[in-house]
Amino acid sequence: MPRPPDPARLDAIKAIRECILEHGPDEGPRRARLKFQDIPAPTWHRWVQMTRDEDRNLVEEAAAAVPQLGQQPVPLAEGDHLAMRRAIDFYSEFDAMVADTQLLASYAVAKNDDGTRRVKNPQMLALSHRMRATNLSLAMKYSEMVWSVERLEQMHDAIASAILQADCETGARVFAAVQNVQRRWNLHRDA
């Protein structure tokens, strides 16, 4: 049966960490040892090593989880942009979904001889209405996004025209700064 852990162990590990932060990796454990002189030397060295290992593992895990700022994503080539645009054609996909919704609605409703309509399958009709609502919501979100992009382009054009109205030297400096920002943000991916 294993021995129970020393009750001072957690306090010692805490002191080791605090002293390492304050006095460095070599001096820190020696200073912490002054507070825990009654702990046998082999146990103390094991605790120091365990603390260092845990801290190193924690740092390595954190470094692996956090993206490195110096690493820029690989720029996309023009062929990649074209492939992404061709991958999903919003309007054709949207038209297909609307057609499916109408087909489902037409299946759920039957025409009488006098030209009136009657519900043949209420569950299918309710499903087609939910699909229509989803399609309308999707269309509205897409319209909002396009509107936002258009507004951003209008603002960009307005800023550019305001810069052009300033003197040539100021305009050239501003455009150079904008191009620098675009390069850093990979907005022009012609690399």
C-alpha cells in the first residue's frame, strides 16, 4: 500500500513555483528550500523536478494551442480563388432549394375539379412552409452580406476620392500605407 502524500507537498510546490518566478530557475528552488528544511533532500529534488516538468509541459501545450503571430497563412493563388468561387454557386443552389420547396408544396396540395385547392398531406405542406422560411432567411442573410460589402466598397471609394483631393504628396503616402496594410493582411493574393 502506497504511503499517503506529504501534507506539505502542495505548499512546497506552490513555493517552488513562486520562487522560480521571482528568482529564476536555479536560485528559486534553493530559496524555497529554506522554507521547507525538514523535507528530505531526495523528496525535495523529486518535487522540484516534478514542478519543472509540469510547468514545461504546460508551456508546450499552451504554445501548441496558440497560433504563432509570425506565421502568415499561405497566400491563395488565383486558381484557388476561382475554384472556391466555382465550388458553390449561391444562386443556382438557392434556385434548386426553392424548386424543391415548391415541388414538396405541390405534392402536399391537390386541385379539385372546380379549381380549388385542398390539402392532401398537411405534414408535407407544413414542411414545405418551414423550408420556404429557411430559404427566405438564407436569402435575407445573403442580401445583408452583399449590402455590407457594397457599402464597404462605397466607403473605400469615398476615402480614395477624398485622398485624391488632397495634395499629391499626401495622397502618395496614404496609398503607400494602404498598400502596406493590404500586403500584411494578404488582401492582394497575387503571390
